[in-house]
Amino acid sequence: MTALLDIAVLIGSLRTNSLSRKLVTTLTALAPPSIKLELIEIAALSFYNEDEDSSPPAPWVSFRQRIKRADALLFVTAEYNRSIPAALKNALDVGSRPYGQSAWNGKPAGVVSFSPGTIGGFAANHHLRQSLVALNVLTLPQPEVYLGGLSDNAFDEKGVCVNAGTNAFLGKFMTTYAAWIAREPSKTVA
Ligand SMILES: Cc1cc2nc3c(=O)[nH]c(=O)nc-3n(C[C@H](O)[C@H](O)[C@H](O)COP(=O)(O)O)c2cc1C
């Protein structure tokens, strides 16, 4: 039997009732059986400070180790002021150091963005992809996912989306993503 691929899922929101978190619940429900999603919490990561590289805080160390273990990444992001939330950017920075030892290097990734407004987090989606290029993270090109008009009403009490059209689209995305990461296994470039 082929081993399940281990997917580290990252969101930028720190709030309890986050729509990002509910979307992760939905994507987990829609994921094919070949992959296993785990939401990696980033709230305990203090702001990255290069002075601390010689003696990094324990949450940085365990975060870097967890990302290194993952076969692939899945980013689910809201948009904050036409970019990604600062907490998510900080997680990218923490994982990228010490220099030459980035935890992100060579991982394949999917990007899902959303917004309660109409543009579906388009700016955040592409700001994130810009940083991922620098981090040598390969991102699935298609289908692009910009979910507009998302609100609490789209989810049931367990956090699963109740909109059949959205679920059909997200299910197709997850199937394509799972097939793509199986072809693009985690590669560490020397
Ligand atoms: C500081 C801040 C800035 C935001 N800026 C944008 C924005 O630029 N574009 C947008 O579509 N939504 C924006 N929003 C709305 C968020 O997309 C919305 O609150 C979303 O639900 C946050 O994700 P969460 O539910 O996972 O916490 C902003 C929200 C906050 C708190």
C-alpha cells in the first residue's frame, strides 16, 4: 500500500471562529484518501529576529522540524490589506532561516485564497506566490482558487461548507492537488 502523503496546512488567521479554519475543515473532508492534512498552528511563533538564530526559541525549532517532515504544503489564506496576514508572513520567515537551511526548500504547495468580498483574496494569493518563488516552493498552477463572498453562512456547525457548488469546485481542486504532489515529491535542492 502506498503511504499517505503528509500535508502541512498553514493559515494566517489567529482568531477562533476563523473562516480560514473552517475552509481547512472543508478541504480535509473533501481530500482524497491518498493524503492526510494537518493544520500547523503558528500563533506561538514570535516575530522573526535574526539575532535569535544562534539560540532559536523552541516554537521556531519545532515549527521548522514539522515543515521539513511534510511531503507537501497547503496554504489557505485570507487577505489583509491586499496582502497575506502578518502571522503567515512571519511563519514563512521563521521557516526560511537559518540561511541555507530553509524548511520550505523544494516542497510542492497548493494555494487557496478567499474573501468575504468579491475579489476572493486575489492579491493575497499572488503576494503569497511571490514569496513562495523566493523560497523555492513549487505551486500548483491550475485550478486557481479565489473564493469570493465567503461568510459564516457557508458553513455548518462543524465548519464544513454547505454550498454544493463550492464543494464540487474544492473537491476537484483537492483531487488535482493530490495527483500533482504525488508527481512532485518533496525535493531538497542542495
Ligand atoms: C486587518 C484586516 C484587513 C483586511 N483586509 C482585507 C482586504 O484587503 N481584502 C479583503 O478582501 N478582505 C480583507 N479583510 C477581511 C478578511 O478577509 C476577513 O475578515 C476574513 O474573514 C479573515 O479571515 P478569517 O475569517 O480566517 O479570520 C481584512 C480583515 C482584516 C482584519
